[in-house]
Amino acid sequence: MRFPRSFFMRDALSVAEDLLGHYLVRETGRGKIIAKIVETEAYCGILDKGCHTFGGRRTERTETMFLPGGHAYIYMIYGMNFCLNVVSAPKDDPQAVLIRAVEPVKGLELVRENRKGILKETDLTNGPGKLAKALLIDKSLNGCDLAGGKELFLEKNPGLSDFNIVSAPRINIDYAGEFKDKPWRKYIEGNRFVSKI
């Protein structure tokens, strides 16, 4: 069951918390991969010094963040790893939620094929670059509709159980001044796929 568009038309902090426990789905030519979202980070737009759109910065790379909530913002870091973000808030309010870690639920054999040589199960998807490789997420999916798309989308978890949410500082944003310590990383307490405790 898909989320309504209105789910994404909210601030990044709300979406970051409310995505936890729900599913990221990737349809590939070899089958479907379903993964439970266990860790996120909120990037809160033009006032957030950790956000790509801080100060209203609008570039070819960040243009996707200005779309209405529910689209994918995908960029490359370190020249080798892709990161998947869920655009949130209305059009031209450029906020996004980084998906930092997921737990494979279906299609584990495909995940293992996509992450050849990785032996420890948690190391398959316990980081943004790792999960992108595991789910074959790259720049070709930038701007895709995560609410109504077919290749990459988000679904509600009908069996969502109770869990505690931990709030912690975001990772690798030392450049963000006073914003680097904001507790805008959210993760499911005790989940073994969380990238960093």
C-alpha cells in the first residue's frame, strides 16, 4: 500500500521519523527487493547549514530537491557512492530525508549478488552507499516518483510493530556549524542494520 502524496508534503523531520519501519521497494529486471527503512537523516532546507540547498542554493544537482515531496533526490559522494533521499515538503521548499540504512526483507539473494564479496549480512545495507549498491540505485533514478513510480517506490508496512526511535546528530557534516549537532538522524533502537550507534 502506497503512501498518499500528502505524507511527503510535510517537513523533513516528520517524514524522517515516520518512514522508519516502512518499506523501500526496488523492482529490478531480476526480481523485487523489499527493504525496511531503519535509519534516516533529515535535511531541513534553506536554513539548514547541512543541507545542499542551504541559503536557497539552486544548482543542476539540487534542482530535484525543489520538486514536490515524494520524489527521489539521488547524488554521488566521493566519486563512487550514490545516496538516496526522499524529497519532502511542498514544491520549492527544498527539504529531503536521506535513507541511511535498510534491512532486507525480500530478495536477499539479489542483494547478495549486487554486493558480491560482502559476507556479513548487516554490511550489505548498513549505510547509504551500501544500500544504493544493494538495491541498484543510481543517478538514472534521480527525480523518480517514490509515491507512484514502478521501479523504485515506498510502501507502508502493514505489520508495523512498536519500536523506540533514537535521535542523534547527523554523520559527516562537520562543515555545518551549529547544525552539525542537531539530533536530526533517526533510527530504530536495537536494529542491527543501523550504520552507526
